[in-house]
Amino acid sequence: MIPGGAVHTTVWDDAGAGGPPAVLVHGILTWGDDERYGFAAQRPLAARHRLLLMDRRGYGRSPDIEHSDWAVDAEDIIALLGTGAHLVGHAYGGVSAMAAAVHRPDLVRSLTLIQPGALRPAEADPVVAAALARARAATAALPAGLTPAEYLRAATESVGMETPEPTPARLRAAATTMAERPCWDADIPLGPLADAPFPKLLISGDWAGAPEAYRTYAGEPLIACARFLATALDADHLTVPGYYPHTQQPARVNAALADLWQAARTA
């Protein structure tokens, strides 16, 4: 953990690696070093880089927060960037990372977005627009009194996915997810990111093997969103098999991150 930090941060630095560190920001229902949805599979990168795995507020070992918020996350990320770091964000954490990079591009050495939930900037795409409409309606219709266990089950079973074990850590993550500010409606300005000199990378799954409902309601909008953002930000776009790129295809994702970080350092 970073001493005195506002959030808990798992630090992996297996070889005392020099150069800029990398800050990794997780999505919903998880935490930084979670093996199921987090960045546990990125541990090999610590052989050459100092990895900072942030637990967003209300998740993992970070303090509670009444309503998790991508804008608050951005402030916490900026504090972790120090004098400069590579930045990686997945899903909700991708939106938080984008907001941080907009405010302090001078501290970002590279930006990698893994299936970011930044739907609103890509709303011109009809697939994304339809997903936004569904998300807004579903949020408005969320039943009062829903428990974290019920939410966890509904969020997974409704799209044909296996519900993870409802451990205390997972249920806490579910409770935070239920109350957080929607990331998909974040109006992140793309101009400052497009103009920023650091290299950018979008990573998507091809969603092969995903349950049909999950691919239709989550996969297709996320693929369209990533494609839009890659064009808008003049970023590279890597597509890998599956639907959780960094957990299902860690070797390919880790290689892409290592190449990006080396290219940024060389430049």
C-alpha cells in the first residue's frame, strides 16, 4: 500500500524496476488484485515495471464511500501518478482513467483503455445509443431494497453468466457498484485526449464464447465504443479472443502493454 494514500494500492515491484510506474484501475464488482475480474494476471509485468493496483473507493481495501464516482476516482488516480506514470483502466476504471488524463495529461506516459464504459462520448453510434437508453432505463427501474447478493446474482445471471461466490469482499463490491455514479453517462471531452502527445491503446475482446445475451447487451456496445474511441483518439486498437481481455488473454494483453510502455519510454 502507498503510505498516506487516500485509497489502498497494491504495489508489485519484483525487480525494483526503474522508469515510470504503471497505475491500473479496475472496473465494477472487483478490486485491484482480484483474480476473477481484476489485474492479478498482470503480475508478470512487475518484473520490469512498478505496478500500482488501485482499489477504487468502496472496493477492496479502500475506505467506504456513499456513492462511488469516476470524478473522485480521477483525483485519486492523479495522486498516484506522481511525476509521471503509465495509466491502464478497465470498464468503469477506464472512464476514471480518461478523466484523470484529461485533467493532467502531463503526468500520463501512456493510456490504455480495456473495454472502457465511456458510452456517452460514442453515442453517435446507434449500437451505443441503444445501450445507453437501456442502461438509463434499467437504472431508473432498479428496485428499492435490492440487496447486494440479489444485485450480484441479477447482474450475472440475467446475461447468462455464472454468479461469482458471494464473499464479503464481492458483496461489498456489489453494494458499491449499486450506488455509484454511472460511468456510461460521463461526458468526457475527447479533444484533450486526442491532442495529448502520449500513446494510446484500446483493447477489446471479440466476445466469442460469451453468452448470447451478454454479447448483445454488453459486448456489441463495448466493441462499438472502443472502435469509436480508437478513431477519435488516434489510438491503436487491439482485439483479442473472449470477453475479459486481461483475464482471459493475459499473455497477449501483457505483451501489448509491455510494447506500449517500451515505445513510450523510447519516444
